[in-house]
Amino acid sequence: MTNLAVEFAGIKAKNPVFTASGTCGFGQELNEIFPIDKLGGIMVKGTTLQPRLGNNTPRIAETPSGVINCVGLQNPGLEKVLEGPLPWILQHDLAVLVNISGGEPADYAELARAIDAVPGVAGLEVNISCPNVKAGGMAHGAHPETAAAVMKAVRAVTDLPVVVKLSPNVTDIGEIAKAVEAEGADAVSLVNTFLSMVIDVNRRKPLLGNIMGGLSGPAIRPIAVRMVWQVAHSVKIPIIGMGGISSGEDALQFMMAGANAVAVGAATMVNPLAPVQIIDEMAAWCEKEGVADINEIVGAALPAGVRDCGCI
Amino acid sequence: MAENAIKKLVVTILVIKGIEAISAEVLDIFAVAEGIYEMELAAPTVAAKAKPGQFVMVRPNALGQPFLGRPMGIYDVDQKRGSITILFEVHGKGTTLLAKVQKGDMLPVVAPLGNGFDVPEDLGRALVVGGGIGVAPLYPLLLQLKEQGVYTEVLLGAQTADRLLAMDRLVRLNMPVTVFTDDGSMGTKGYPSQGLAELLKEGGFETVFCCGPMPLMRSVAQICAAADVPCQVSLEERMGCGFGICVGCVVDHKAADGTISKKRVCYDGPVFEGKEVFWND
């Protein structure tokens, strides 16, 4: 039996498969379909200080091998999250990363401080990359300085492992990763969705309620693998890789490009069992290849010396 | 003790919704009108637990094209054959491909989904209003109403006589059915919402159930609200997942206590109380 357990950035998980924020709620819906503690971990729905109603419909547009969404961080707000969904998910045996999003660095700090006080949280995922909100979101993730400012504000208030979720909608994702690493980020997760849009030709108007949305699904996977590879060259901190992972082989690609763990997103929307099947497929591949510990394959495709940092 | 065990079992069944992701064989597919198809899928476990008003997410293949499933109301259930039947109209790429599948093909299905209709135990008189393809989730409801001994009348609309659906099944129920067609080619010319206000005044109906095009559901819900008759509508919205995780298919909702929120059609619905929905489209 291959060891599937991973430990990175102070986060322990029984296997390297997480579900990506925004495609698993707080785990309650998926738990009606399979026992959620089969997962290595979960990145819960993006949480903001105040409740958010989110954007108008249509919020979903299907694309070739993918889907664009413009949900807009609909969530009940910090207070309600702390009352119900978060205590519920923390009763389960999986690593819970709480995804936080805000308008100003101070908002992120307030969220981080509140969640720091909750026992059992595995870490924070700091969302500086949501393409669907006007204030904050992706605006923070677009520049090294603003990304660093958010990370600095969060670091000042918590010792929890902090994973910064990076936007792919930038010229040089490695620069952003370096900026947050310098401010004490424990890990980075990438990629969030790609800014995109669809025109409804019959109405001669944008299809989505928010005009633009974020593209995810297998369509983006090769670009996401490339970005994980580049970030693995740019920084020393661990990486959680995501972007269109639909099979064990897809997940292994991200790990070999340097990711210590992966997250499944759009695939879960199509097949709720996808994250579990991906774990099984990864395990089967490791057995077949005689891999004793899945951590051995992290960065396996990288040139020698790139990640010789003790972080793999 | 035995009674307690049964109670516990009942509670367990209610708690576990039992959504399944399966590969379902196409047992039959045929056109019932131009561009409208009936498809029977082998899904014994789904057939065993599906409730009236629930739906399935189905894809025409397992190849990832199209990427997302398509929501389809469960139109019929055959426990003996272990099958469920859906009814769908071709209006895009996904349904075009779905119309081309063959008997024996295996389709990815996630089911059963959604809350379904809520039929009060003591319901005496019900009015069921359907339009076009919207009759699909209403047929299992009609079966349940009949089984519960609820006096039920049906108002059924379609664009034309050839596109009037489910009549083959409805005749077997021995319920009064009033037919409406947009062009008058069968029954009364117009929509099933016509004359509804008067019917509600005289008919003593305690609940109205409705599924059909949005404009029909909106007017039925508004007429029911004015007449102070509860009205359950089964909504349709562009869906991502079908089981609540993506929060893509929301509808503006005002709860009885005044709370305004965006509810997921797939998970919190698809059946909602008509007066709690904002009909702003």
C-alpha cells in the first residue's frame, strides 16, 4: 500500500486531494453523496465579513471542456459561517482550509483573526484572485505589491498555515508568488479561474449576468500545469495545484510539476464522485509503479535542483 | 422496541437523500412530437427512491462534451423494470446530442435531485397546471395525488395539438383534464392561466401545483397569491451541478419571515411556494 498522506506548510492530510473552493460549499451537499472524510481536505466556499447575495443570473455558461461561472462569492458572511457550516465541517476527519476574501487588507486580517480563534482549522486560503467581485478579489492578486499587502495583514494576526490562492490573470504569476512568500505565506494554491466571457448571439449581448466570469474545467488544465511548473521554479514554499483536474493522471501531472497536493473543482460539478475516484486512481497508479510514498512524485518532472529546498 | 427501530429507520431514510452518480443504460428513446423525446433509463435504485417533482442531471455521453449535465424532470418511474423516464425538448447542443443516443447507450446520470412537491397528508382538492414540457414532473405528482385520494383537476397547455404531451398517460388517471393550445388547434385557445381566478373562486382548491414556461408559472403564482391559495411552482434555471455545490442556478426568494436571499433552484428547489419567488424576469 502506497502512503498517500501528505504534510506540507503545517497542513496534514490523509491524501493529497482537496476539493476546490466554490465547488464544494462547506461540504454538506457532497456529504449526502459520499462520506466527506474520504477527502484529504476541503477548501470551503469563499467567506467574506458581510453576507453576499452574489451576482445576477445567468451565472453559468458551458464552454468546450469547461464552464464559466460568475457566482460572485455568494455566502452567508463570517458570523453565520462561524455559527453553522464551519463547526459542522470541523467535526469531520479532513483538513479544512477556510477560504477568505475581502475588499481591503484589513478585511482579510479581521477574517483571519476570527478564524484563528476556531480550534481545528487546518489553515487559511487567502483568495486574492476571485474574478467575480468588484472590490478586492482579483485586484489584489494582480500586482505583487497589493498581494504582499494582503499577506502582510494576515500574517500579522495569525500563526495558522496561510495558503494564498493565486490568479492566473497576470503576466508573471511567479512574481506574485515571490511577493507573498516574502511576506510569510506558508504555501500558494493555483490556479483560480481565467477571466472569460461568452456572447449570446441571438440576444446580441453577453450571456452571463455579470458579463465576465471565470473559466475552469479541463480546458484550462495544461495552462494551469504550466503555471504550477513556473511557480515551482519561482518560490520555495509548497504548492497546491488545481485547474481542470478530472482524473488521477491529471492530478499526478500537477504533483510532478511541483504541487504537494491538488484540488478538484469543476470535475466535481459534473460528477460528484470525481474527487474520490481521483484518489483511487492516484493510489492505483502508485501501486502499479511501485511508488511507496506519494510524496516521492512531488516535483518528479522538474529539473534537478529546482525544488531542492526541503519542502518536498 | 420494534416501533422505535422502525421510527429510527424512517428518520435515517429521510436524512440520507441518497443522490447517486451512475451510468444508466438507455432502455428506450422515441419522439413523441417534433423535437420532443421520451427516454427510459435503467436506474433501479433511483426508481426506488425518486419522489414526485425530483429531477436528474443527464449527459449524452461520458466523453466530457458537452461538459455539464442537463437537468430533466422525472416523468415516470417503473419499479418493476427498475427504470425512470424523462421527457425533453431539443433546444441546444446538449439536447441535440441527447436526442441522438441509441438504445443500449450508457449515459452518466446524477439522481434523484431536488426537493420535489410537498403534498399535505390532509389535502382534499388540488389543481395541477402544466404547460409544454413542464408536464413531465407533474405526472408522478398526479399519480401520488390519485393514490392519496385527492380530488384533482388538471389544466394542460401546449403550443399546438401535436405538442400536447402526456395525454396517453393522463387518460388512464380518470381525472378532469382541460386542454389549452396557443393556436386553438385543440381545446380552448390560449393559456391554462386563463379563467384560473374564477376557477379558484368556485372550485375550492386548497393547493395549486404548476410547472411550465416561466410566464405561465409567473401568472399562475400571481393569480394564486391574489386568491390566497397556496401554489407550488417547479422552477427551471441554467444549472451547473444540479446538487447545490456551485450556486449557479439561483432565484431571488423572499421567505415567509421576510428574509430575502438567493436560493438554489437545484438544491433548495426546484419546487418553491409561488409567492416566495420574485417574478422579475
